[in-house]
Amino acid sequence: MQLYAFGGLSLTIINVSISDNKAVGAGGAVFTSGTLSIVIETVNISGNSAGGSGGAVCSSNGAEMLISHAWANNNAALGFGGAVRDIQVFPEFCLAGT
């Protein structure tokens, strides 16, 4: 499962496994951009990779992100953030309960 979400959305991902995805650019499994809100809760994120930043998850350009009770293993990126990368001018990123 690779997920690309852009602007104006509210997205919740709960109780799933996100694994073995690859992206040439940013966000191996999940890439978000624009004015949206994403919640990732009780999720196993493993074995994802990106040629850019955010081996598993990359959030950019105004996206708000909450990751709660998540397990991240064996994710890799050629850029910043082997598991998660938040690219913001003013980040609204919260990593809770891991």
C-alpha cells in the first residue's frame, strides 16, 4: 500500500501494517502535502524505503501529522528521516505513544 494525499483532506490510518513499499522520491509508503490532517495510529511501519526523504512517511507543505502507538522498523531513506520526515516551515508534527 502506497498512499499519496494532497490538500484539503482529513485522513486516518488505524490498525494496519504498512510494509515493503518503495518510492523513487520522498515517502516510501505515505506522502502528504498541502493543507491536510493525517492521523496514523496503532500501525506497524516496516521495510519501506525512499530515494528521497522519509523512508516510510514524508509530510510537507502545511500537512499536520499525528503518529501514535506506531512501530517503525527497518525503514530507510537516501535523504533525511529513515522512518519519518516532516518538511515544514512551521512543523505541526506530533509523535506520541511510541
